[in-house]
Amino acid sequence: YKDAVERSGVKIFEVPGLPTGHSDALFKKTYFLPDFIKKNLRVYCEGLSKLKPAIVHVWSDNVYAVIAALMLGVPKVILSWQSISPKEFASCQKFSLRRHLTLKLWKALLTSTFPHPEMIYTANSEAGRKSYSRWLGLPEERIHLLYNGIDNNFVKGADAESVALERKSLGIRPDEQ
């Protein structure tokens, strides 16, 4: 969808590699964070400080971009979450101390964004909203529902003949729903 988004006038920006010239003063409050987090924050701060955006929209739990935007004073930060929280994904996997500690760190970083009035949280389903609400302790009403959508002008449906052939190949009778 990148081409369609760009044709509509939206600028898409990919964060470059490691920055070189950003002020250390911005990072004084992050002294307690592990180096890998500070490194990621610097990458996003460098990219965002060049753009000076009015809105930053972040997908899929990228807490580094969110915190960088807050550090730089971006007026509106939207965090759009995936279908269910990482904690629920992890509960389906074999226990790993590293994964457990990473989830605790992510939760702490995400909950640190709650007091900021410029934050908007979205989920793409009611299940996702409930999942993140349970995991983070964020009231469901703070998480807006923004369902995934399909632009019917961009994505065309299959013709009746193709649908009939596919149904037949799957063993679905024409009168079955």
C-alpha cells in the first residue's frame, strides 16, 4: 500500500541507521535504561528531530519510537497495537527467562506513556483492546478501536466464476454458506 499512501500525499519516512550528532542532554533522564534501549531511542530521536512532525503514528508496540516522540515533544503520538498483547503471544510459547524479562521491560516502558495527554492508543479489534487493557492496566475506554479496512477501490473482489471454481476445488457446494 506504500505507493497508494504516497500518492495520497502522505510522506513516509523510514528511520535511518545510527545517528551521530544528537545532544546528550536529551538523554539524561534515560541513564537507568539498558544501552540497547538508549541506542534505539537515539536512532528515533535523530530521525524525528529532523522531521519535526506534528503527529507520529507508530504500529506494533514500537515503544522506542513512542518514547522518542514524547521526549521530543511531538504534539500527538498514536500507538496502534496488534491483535493481542505480547504477553498473550508469549503464553503460547515455552517459558523463556529472556522473553519474560523483555515483557516486563516493555510493560514498564509502555505504562510510562499513560500520563501523557498527547498519547492516543488504538487496537484493531475488541479482543486486542481487552488484551492490552488486561496486560497493561490501561482502561479500555482509553484504547480506541480502529478496525482494519479494505479500500474496495484499491482491492477488487473475485468474479463469480472464480469464486465458483475455488469453492468447487475446496469441496464446498454452491448452496453452502
